[in-house]
Amino acid sequence: MALIMLILMNLAVMASLYLILFILSAFFGIHLDPQSMSGLFLMAAVFGFGGAFISLLLSKWMAKKSMGVYIIDTPQNETEEWLIMTVSKLAAKAGLKMPEVGIFDGPPNAFATGWNRNAALVAVSTGLLEIMDAKEIEGVLGHEMSHVKNGDMITMTLMQGVLNTFVIFISRIIADIFARDREGNTNYFMYNIISFALEMVFSIFATMILMWFSRYREYKADEGSVKLAGAEGIYYALAKLGQIPKEELALPTEMKAFGIVGFLEVLFASHPPIEARLKHIEEISRS
């Protein structure tokens, strides 16, 4: 179901971008000519930033649908009431409006998402609630609220937009060079093949850059949790998560960047190794 939702969202994003180009052309007389350097760059920016921002605007809806997040409107038990009270306390301390709070079925994990700091969603899994005590859960919530306070959703979207733009722009510039014959005419079949292949290759390097930045933001979110909820909670929560196989903790791809823990591959990891995060928390606590 999550894969179907992701495919549908990507199709909706592409359709929206083509609609934007049509509206710019039909109603405002703005024609993006990909044959000119400026036109190509503007087109790359429309698709690069447009896709990233549409995904951001749909992020809460996607999270709720793909992960089956149950939003706590009126607490039905002590656990839900405690979650609402704890998030409310952390939001007030961080100077934020109260986010939506939800629970989803799954192994121990949590995430935050939303299109701006005062319209966020913070969700924890049933697995997390089962294995952690109140202080550890508060540490995890402090981590997620720090993502919200730091504006990480917007920052990651902007960076994704910049990277997308240059991937599209540079790929097509190079493709145009190699797809021309001796007379200077462009073979559009070769142009599309080369540009597509280059976009795939450059996207790999763009993802490496984005994931490096994601790892940096995780350290900052850990620091924020220490300030909001104290060092003990997030420290022991991470230590406990470190004992669980990473395959059991992974969130869907679109949610990994703002989860409490993700896959730990070296270059494409959205999160630093837990051991490194624990050491960082120790250093922050001492300072």
C-alpha cells in the first residue's frame, strides 16, 4: 500500500508540474524554451523545486495514509493522554504551536513531518511505546520536536530542490553536447537517452550529499533533545534502539530523514551510527 501511495504521489507531482508549465504558457505568456540556457535552467528549477515542494506539502497526508497513522484528537487512555501532555510541554518549551500527535503500528521508531514548523505531525510507533519507559520516549519526542523547531523539513526540501535543479540542468547540457551530429543538429532520441542516464548517475551523487546533510541534522536534533528533555532520555533510548537489528527499525523511504533511526549504510545513510550519536550526546552533556 505504501508503494502504491508513493507512485501515485509521484505521478501527481509530475502532473502538477506540467500543469504549472501549461498555465505559465497559456495565461501568462511565459514560455520556457529548453533550447536556450536560461529557459533550460528555469525548466530545471520548476521541476527540481516544484517536485520537492509538492512532496513537502503532501508529506503529512502521505505519512498518515502510507503508515496508517492514528491521530490522537481526544485521548482514549493514559498512554495517549501522556503523549499529548508531553508533546504539548515540549512544544511550549521550543516555542512552537502544538503539532498533531499520532501513533502507528510497527517496530520501535518515530518521525516528524509537515510543511512548516507550526503545522507539523509527530508520530511514534506502538513498538516504541512498548519497549521504552517514559523518560526514553520523552527523549525521542524531544528529538522529533527539535527537527520541527530547526525547520528541517523546509531545509531538506530546499536542498533537495537545489540538487534536483542542477542534476536536470547539467545532465541536459552534457546530453546536448554529445547528441549533436557534425552539422550541429540534435538527435533527440540520443539526447533523451543520454540525459536520462546522466540524471540517474548524478542523482546518486546528489543523494549522497543530501544524506550527508541529513546525518548532520540528526546530530543537531539530538542536541535539541538534550536541551528540551535532558540527556538521559535520548541517550538511553538510542542505546536501546542500538540493540535492535536495523532492518526491524527502518521507516519507509520518504520518512527516513526525520525518523529517530534509519538504515546505516555509510554514504547513503540518513542517520549516523548510533555509537557516534551516543558519543556526541556525551560530549554535549559534558559541555
